[in-house]
Amino acid sequence: QSTGAQRQLHLVDPATGKVNAEIAYAAPPNERAAWLSFDSTTGRLFIATPRTVIVLRSDGSQLSTFRLPSSQTVEDVLFDPASGKIVAMSLERPESGEVAGVGGVMTVFDPANGRQVTSVSFGRKPHQMTLNTATGKIYIPNGDASVVWSVDTSTFIEATPLRLGDSVEQVAFAGNGQSVFLSSRLGGSYLAEYRPGDGTFETFESGTWPIPVQTTAEGDRLLVLNAWDSTLSVYDAGDGHALLGNIALGLPDGSTDRLPAMAIDSSRSLAYV
């Protein structure tokens, strides 16, 4: 919410769904907050707009603020608790006849002072970062190319291309981060499991356009929302990837194809779509 430069965070009790508090904070006017991260060790909140990162104390008072590169279009921002760094993924803006969305750039910042630590250029049309906190790897799907980029957060030196899938949309983890589940839809709708420990890769059947993929907190179930079919599939995340069931959402086929979202409440065995 915003009124001029005044914004609010809502603190929600997940057990009751009730708002316990509203935290007011200041933000640049005419900039919409798009990303939110929390540092459980220090209690800091990180709010990012496409132009600015705001670092807050838990009461909403501001610790610092710094600008993101103005020459690039920011696609995603996250906080890495292991390195204590803010990571922004951007696209180079096209010029001189270049194709839009070609150049991907990961830029790393120290939130204590807002200084840029390093940057890595890679790929075509990256659109989302997913952090595997168990292994210290960030995975970045490469849009419509058959590559997933892997970045080691201990160094942030380079992005390693992994030849996985045809059009990976999202990434989820199980087995303490040792199983990486991927979904592909443009080169054919299917799911895949990548095991970084030994580099093996196995595909298995999905519904049509499996876009949101998530695992339960225990890591024993993989939930997949088949956007075009309007169904929710539940798989065994172990060997064999057995399909345990399909749940119809009751919506017309093809009506939820604009990158829908899903959240899982493992404590109560509920999925919110």
C-alpha cells in the first residue's frame, strides 16, 4: 500500500491468517515494491523496487537504501543469507538494433553500504532466480533456451550452464537440496529431476504447461499446477516419481496460462492456487 512515499508491510499470523501489525516505512515515490526478503539472523527486511533496494529494521525504520543499475531492466531480486549479499538479476536494454532480452546480468551488492561487489553476464532471456540454501547455488532458467544457469554464491565468479530441459519455467528443491525439480512447457510439457551430486537428469510426464512447481516442507511430495489443464498434480518426490493424483480446479482449460502462482501449507496439507 502507498500514499505518496509512505508504504506499509502487513505482519500476518500464519496460524490464524489475521494481520497482527502494520509496519510503516518510507520509499521513493512512484516506485512500486516488487520483491521482499527477510534475514532471520539479523531481523532485517529487504524491499526492492525495479530501481531501489530498501533495507529496514523489523520496526520499519530504515537502515540504508541504494539504487539498482539504471541501464538495465531488473527481473528479480533476492537475499542470500549465507553470503549476506543482495543479488539482482537484470536484462541489458537493447540498443543499436540489438534484440530485447538477450543479455542477462547478475549483480551482487553489499546491503550494509550498497556497494556493488561483483557482476556476472550470461545467457538469453533469464527471468527468475531460485536459491538452493542447502547447497549455496542459485538456479536461473534461461527462458526459451535449453539451459539452466547455476551460480555458486560462495564466489559469484561465473554462471555455469546446465543443459537441462527445453524451456524451464520454475525450479523447486527436495532431499535437502540434492534434488532439483524443473518444469518445461515450450519444447513439450514435462517434468524433470536434476541431481547435482552426480549430475544425473531424469524426465517424467506432466500435464499441459506445468508452470508452478513446489515441494512440501518434508520434501516427499512434488506439487505441480498444470496451467493449461487447470489441474493440480501431486507426485511422489522419491524414485519413480509416481503420480499420486490429479485435482481439478474447476476452471476452463487454458484460462490460467499467465504464469499463475501457488503456495503450500505443509502443516495443514493445504495448497493455495
